[in-house]
Amino acid sequence: MEKGQWTFLTNHGRVFVYISKHPKSTTELISREVGLSQRGVQKIITELELAGYIARRKEGRCNRYIVHPELPMRHRLERDHAVGDLLMAL
């Protein structure tokens, strides 16, 4: 993306949507696809996990992510919608 352009999804939203579609992805692959640093993606994954939106399960040396689509969106104007509504729309 060029400097000064904006998008409708935040970095958290973008990582969350990507994980929901690719639950066995590595942080390296996620960072490449969403255009963030690997450290940034790790931080977002930790925040999503602490908030309960995703869970990590170890499978060998890799992680598998489990998404909880039934949880409400976080902003007060969007709390009437589950994050799964966003996932279905995208």
C-alpha cells in the first residue's frame, strides 16, 4: 500500500480474518500476507488470544489457531454483532 492510503480493517481485524481462513499458518506467513512485521503479528495474536477471540493449540512444532466467532465485536457501536458476522462478510 502506498503511504497515506487507508483501509477499512485494522491490523487486528486483518490478522483475525487471515487466521480464520488459514488456521495452521505460521506467524512468518501471516506477517508476509497482511504486510506487518512478524513481531507485530505475534503481538496481535497474543492480544486476540488474551481477549478470547482465538486459542492456540500446539500440533507438533506448529500452532493451530481456533477462532471463537460467537464473541461480540469490541467497539460499543458494534457490540450487537458477533465477530463471526465479519468473518462471513469477508
